[in-house]
Amino acid sequence: MKNLGSTDIKNERWRYPRFFGAADGDKALILGDDAKHISAVLRMGAGGLIVLCDNDNNDYLCKISSVQKNSVELEVLEKRKNETAPTADITLFQCLPKSDKMDFIVQKVTELGASKIVPVISKRCVSRPDEKSAAKKLQRWEKIAEEASKQCGGGKIPVIGKLTDFGKAVSEYSEIGLGILFYECGGKKLSELPIKTAPKIGIFIGSEGGFEPEEAEYAESLGIVAATLGKRILRCETAPVAALSILMNLTGNI
């Protein structure tokens, strides 16, 4: 049997099933699909413990008071600040890949601590959903981000931005923070950039085939920095995971 130290015991108390919702004083209520999951899948009843997060980096240790088919009443036992919130504010601008690769990307960069994920249409994007299809994809990505946040113990669900075109994304972010475009034709190493002092970081990842040269030139003309992830050409679903991992390491979050 593992000999738990005091720190382990403290953290273990916050590893119960996790859900997002709002606490009202010493009471809370979970409705809908999450309530069904608690009752039908987890088969939890009165007295069971869960963690409720308010999506603002506050965690609440709660005891189940009662379970109904579509609602679960909770008693708040303790509150604490979520300890997983990264100090780095990183937005991923991901040019849409084919098939369901974006599902994987949303899940993994959520686990790594991305603050926002924006789907982008660039010149080499094969996937170009219409407005109705884009809305459905957005709902799915929001659900994936929520589930990934629960799994990794996150205190905030990353915002999933609306589908936008590359030029607009670049021009808007160039006014906000340090923009980094990962370019398959080369660029600076991340270790050469002012990562630690940047209040906000936006990273641009291409779809299959990467970026057109004129797109990279346009981004650089607005102050976006071209960067490299090494001499290997990474797949569009691998690059954002590699980039977020490196950035979180450079900012002391891994």
C-alpha cells in the first residue's frame, strides 16, 4: 500500500469525479447530462463526493445530498483555488485539418493548458465547412474541451472561438500579444523568443501542407514571428501538441 505523505493526502481529496457548475453559498445543483452521468453511469448516491468547478479557477469539494434522474443536489464542504491554472495565456490559431483531426487537437491542447482555441481557414485548408456545419463542429469542440478539462483537472474550459479566416486572425492578434507562426520553411527557435515576458502568446499552426509563402510574409509584416519546431516536418495534429508542450515548459508550467 502506498504511504501517502501530507501533500498527497491533501491533493487526493480533490481527485473525485469532476464537473463544471456554479455553487450558491453552501449549496449547488447539477442538472442535465452531468446529473444523468452521476446517477446512471457513476451510480453515485447520497453521501458521495465530487468536485465542482465554477470555470473561474475555483474548486468546491461537495457531498451529494440527493440524486434524481435529471438533477443532483450538493452540499459544499470546502473551497480552494484550482492549482492547475497555467501562468501562460496561450491561444491556438489552428488552420482546419481534414477529417476529425481537430477533435484530437482540441482535446490535447486543452489538457496542456491552452486558454483559447480558434479554428482558422487558410489557403491550403481542404476542410471548408459552411456556416451550419461550422456551428455543429463548434458545439462538438466545446463539448470535447469541457470533457478534457474535467479529465485533466482544469479550472477553466478553454474558449472555442468562431471560425475565422487567416488574414483576420493575424491582423487582430498582432495588436494583442506575441504572435508566433510555425513555418515549415524555417524560423527562430522558441528559446530565442521573449516567451517568459510575453503577457499573451498566440500560436498559428497550418493545416495539411502548411502555409503559403505569401501568408507567412503577410504575418511577418504585421509583427508575427516565424518560428520552427525543428527540421522534421510535423503533422498538423502533432505540431500544436509539440508547440504547447515546449511553451508550457519554457514558461515554467511543466
